[in-house]
Amino acid sequence: MFTTGFKFFFGLFAAFCVAALAYGYTTGGNHVGPLSLGWKGGVGDHIGYGVLVALAAASLTVSLVLVSFRDADAAAQAHLQNLAEVMTDQPVTPSFWPVVASFGVGATAVGLVLHPMVFVLGLTLVTLALVEWTMDAWADRATGDIEANRELRNRIMAPIEIPVVGALAVGVVVLAASRILLTVSQLEAVTVAGVVSALILGGAWVYATRPGLGRRLMRTLGVVGALLLLIGGVLAAVAGERDFAHHEHETHEEHGEPTGGDHGG
Amino acid sequence: MTLTEPAIADSEASLAAGGADAPSASTQPVATHPVLAQPFVTSDATTVGRLFVVASLLLALGTSVIGALLSFGRTEAVDPADMFGGLNAYFRMWTLYRVSFMLLVVLPLLLGVAMAVVPSQVGAGNLAFPRAALASFWTWKIGALIVVVSVFAGGGWGAVDGVTGNENDAIALTLLGTAMVIVALLVGAVCVATTVISLRQTGMSLLNVPPFAWSMLVSAAVWLFTLPVAIANIVVIYADLRGRPAIAFGRAEGPDIWQQLDWLVEQPAVYLMAVPVLGIVFESVGAAVGGRTSRPEIFAVVVGLFGLLAVGGWAQDYFTAPQDLRDGLVYVAFGLAAVLPIVALAGGAGELVLRGTATPERLLDARTVGAGSALKLLGAAALVGALRVVEPFDLLETAATWAVFHGVVVAGLVAGVTAHLTWPDRLLTGSISQILGRGTVVLLMVGGGLLVVTDLISGFASDDQDLMALALDVNVTFNVINLIGSVLVVAGLAAALAAMATARRTATVTGRRAS
């Protein structure tokens, strides 16, 4: 049950504990100071006592690690798990969540210094990546069949992912489009909205009438359109909204003043 | 019925049906992604290792150029502060050069080599936690980006001539970027160490693992003991820096921040970069001459001892009076004892040569030359380190500190190149030619040697404490020799990158012809 390495280092731990107690009490320790790490009473010479306690802690840690890993002996691990040999080639499917987590950590760090919004975005990315990563890791080990694992994972995550991603996509489109329409002039806004609507309608009509068009082409067009919308939205948000002319009577009404029926604006 | 049961039932039914088309865990192909997407999604340790290697070598080239500019500033041809645009800017580059070579170049270079090589050495199909390995690369990469950008934006590890509000923010970013880089390296080290501990072939005991795998296990343990101390330093500095105004540790207007972190690039922590070098040297010599050691356990003990001497979180003179720390028995003992493992390893390498086939071709093989060069540079660094802690020489807080640093750093770079010569199939798709390999190693070796010698002479010649070594107190000739050393290191790194690119292109062309 207890491995050789564990016994050795646990013995060292016990020896260092005894040595620390002896050293503490013989160098001025009093009450239960050396027993309670100085909580009640003195521990004597701090440096010597500290070194011995640190060595004891290190020995205990090493002993626990060794017993956990069965003395780092692959044969012992295989015996414990009742296997002919320890499996070392379990496939791990490619995943982009580690990269998302890394970018999230980076955004968190930058946001901590520069802007709270970036910080929150970073934390959100890290949380999202950790949840997805955990599910991927679980699914990888569910069965020996990669396809079955993928199905299992999707069965749990797709009902969450699809609505969330859909809502996010709609939110981004609405936000970006509204920024663009609020930045350009009134006439340009009507023109932009009309042209974009016509393009969407035209694209859908072409796709419906010519289903032979490649999926890759449609996907590329979709990505390019989304990028254009996103870049336009960011640029528009940076530029700010256009000046809006407020009707005078509304202002007066807000202040409770009579307008007299002659409206400006 | 649980959620997994239908899928498991399907899987078992498929197996029971004859199994011809039933995939098994080890043979079923994992879904492939486009080549451009590979760096973002890969779960293959070799790919992650190569990413680390290429990125760190590119950063090495940039860092060595900064080093050459710093050396140029010492030639008195130009005022260093004017050259960089002020004393603060000079200080930023001076500190970036040191931190970058350690955290952005040598440690990730050797970690990348380990990720690509160690799994196959211990008989594992892949690295333990391959996704964590990928995350470690990208976290390191983004952290490195934050560090470099923030330093050039006026950040860095403190200043010497006051700071503005924006520079305070940039300094905070530099600190967070540094912490990210360290955490990423630790995650990568944990992946490698766990591979050696838990994924070894059944029947392979820890004493039987190949020397490089063992040296990486020791390195990972030492990094885990030491680097978190730097993170703790950074947390304390950051907390004080962001509190307004900084009251103790985070004072950015003076060099306090750097003084709390400089232990990382000085003895004994500087040897963190050297532990994996021992494994590469031993394996490269063995592979070149075809020899095997008779006593592998001695190598294990030697590397373990050297690793112990590289634990450096305790050697922080900011919190202890320098006289109490540097003149203390432990510090002196660590400095002197570091020579012993290098000497022992040289003896071990000699035994390999004697037991192998020591023909002139094998002794002049690029791998032997590389291993020998790395060992010589490491030996020179350890020797200077031993001289440095001997009180009568009065070399503490002088440029001799950087002689040790340069010796270890260039030894790490040479070891990285030598690893590519020893394990070309794991690190490259083709082999580096002998001439290019030898040329690269010689350039780095001579450059590193000149840096070590001139820094040591500068340390002996300086009349007072001059850690930043703004000028060599000897004569112009030595200053120029120092510059030549820096330029040779730049040339060596450029040659290494060119050699790797050539090897890769040759392999691609050969592969196309074969197909």
C-alpha cells in the first residue's frame, strides 16, 4: 500500500519534525510555540527552526506525490490499474479552446491595466474556454471511438452552444449595423440599409436558384460580409454618432414651457 | 440509461460486428485541420515544440540585436543614453535584453526541444496534457508580445530617471506580461515532467530514462521551485504600483522594481537555463560517437546536484543586506559548487568518447562540436561564477555578473542548435548540413566566449560597483572585442535560422520528388 519512496520521505518528514521541535525548545522556545509553529509561544531560533520545518514540509510533499504516482513506476501503475501496461497513446482531438483561453488571459492582463471592459471580456473568454475545454477533455475519454465521443460532446453542448452563439451573432450584427447607421448621415443611412438589404436578398435569391454554388464560396462570402460589418461597426463606434437635431417643442415640453404652436426645427 | 450508454453501445456493437471497420483508440485518425489552422488547434506535442523553438529563435535574433546595440554603446563611439533616446530608454533596453534572453529565448527554446523530443524518448505517444502544452505556447507568446510592446511603449522593469503616468501603466503591463510568460513556461514544464513521470513505457524506471528526459525532469522541478518566487515578487510589486502612490515595492521612478527581480538573471537562478543543457550535451556526444555510459546513475546524480544549485529564489539581496547574503556561506558554497557538476559531466562525456568510436570524423561531427562548445561555455560561466563569490576578487555587482549570464545564455543557444543536429526528425523535417551546423556553433561559441572574457575583464578592471557596465574600464580595444562578440552571436543566430529553413525546404523538395 505504502511505496518505498513514500516510506523514505515520510520518515524524513518525521525526523525533521522531531529535529525542529528539539531545536526550537533548546534555543529558547517556550509553551507550545515549536509545536504550533509559533502560534502560542516562541519557537526559539527562527532561522534554524524555519529551515527544519521547511525541510519537513518539503519531505511530506514529496512523500505524498510519490505515493500518488506509485513511486513514478510505470509497472506499479499498470499493476494498480489492473492493466498489461499503462496506456500512453490516448488520442486527444484538436481544439482551439486552449488558444481562446490564452487570449482570454492576455485580455484579462491588458484590461487590468487599461480598461475594465477588456478585463471583463478576458475573464468571459477564460471562463468560456475552461467550460468547453472541460467538456472536450471529458468527451475524449468517454469511449474509444472518436466519432462517438464527438457525438456525446455535441449532444450535451450543442443545445447550449447554438442558442448562445446565435444570440451573440444577432447581437453583434444589430450592434454593428446600428453603429454604422447612427454614424452616417440620415440619407446615407437609408441608402446603406437599402443596399445591404438588397445584397442580402440578392444573395439569398442566387443561392436559392443555383444550389450548385459551392459551400466554400458561400462560406467565404459570409465571413467577408461579417468581417466588413464588424470592422465598419468598430470604425463607426470610434467615430461616434452623428449630431441629431432635436425639435424645439420637445425640449420646451420637457421643461414644462408653453410652445405657442410655432414649431422650429 | 446514462448519457454515454448509447454511444458506448454503438461503439461496442461496431467492435462486435467484426471489428474490421471498428476504430481503436490508438489507430483512429484524429480529425485534421488546414495547415494554417494547425498552430491554433494542434494536440501534437511535436508541433507545439517546434512552435516554441521557432518563436524563441526569432526572439533570440531580436534580443541579440539589442545586445549588439548595447555593446556598441560601450565603445564610446556614441553615448548609450543618446543612442536609445534617454537614460530611461537605455535602462529599458538593458533590462529587456536580460529578461528576454532568459524568459523569451533560452527557457522556451529548451522547453520546445523537450516537448518535441521527450515523449518519444520515454515511449509515450504524446505529451501529457497536450492541450495545456498548446495553451502554454500561446500564453507565452501573448505574454512575450505584451512584454515587448509595453517595454517599447515606455514600460519595463522600473526606471532610473522618473516616470510619467502613462509609463506607470506600461510598467504595470510589463509586469503582468512577465508573470504570464513565467506561468506559461511552468505549465509547459509540468507537461514535460508529467510525461516523464507518468507516461513512461512500462518497465522503464526513472533511472533508465534517457539523459535529456531526466535533465528536463530535474529542470521542471527546479523551475517549479524557483520561478513562482518571481511571480510572488511581481504580485507584490504590482499591488504596490497600482495603489496610488506606491509606498515601497512598486516605486517606478527608481530602479527598485528591477532590483527586486534581478536575482532571476544572476547566480544561482541563472543556472535554471543550464540544467537541460547538460542532458543535450550528454546525449549529443553519445549519439555522435555511438557510446553509452557505464554508470547512468552518476549522470542522474550530477544533474540532480546541478539542479539543486540552480534553485535561486532565496538569493534576493533586495530584502536582505547584500553583505549578509552575498558574503554568506550558502551563497559562496552555491557559487563554488556549481563548477563540480560541469567537471563531472565533462568526465562523463569523455567516458562516452572512450567507449564509443572516436574517429576524427565523429569527433569533428557537428553534434560533438556543439556539445563541446556548450559544455565549454557553461564551464566558463560556472568558473567565473566561482571567482565571483570569492570575496578578495571583489567581483560582485560588477560586469562579471554578466559574464556568467552570457556564458549560460550562449551555452543554452548552442545546446538548442545541437539538439536540432541530434534529433532532426523530431525538431525539423530535414537535417541540417554538417558545414552549416558547425559554422553556426562556432559563431555562437566564439561570440559567447568573447562576451564572457570581456565582461570578466571589465569586472576585474572596474574600480567601483558598475552593474550596468556602461563602459569597460580597460581600453577601447576590449570594448570593440565585446562588440565583436555580440555581433558574432547575432550572426550565429541568423545562421541557425537559415540552417533550419534550408533543412526544412530541402526536406519538402525531397518529399515532393518522392511522392
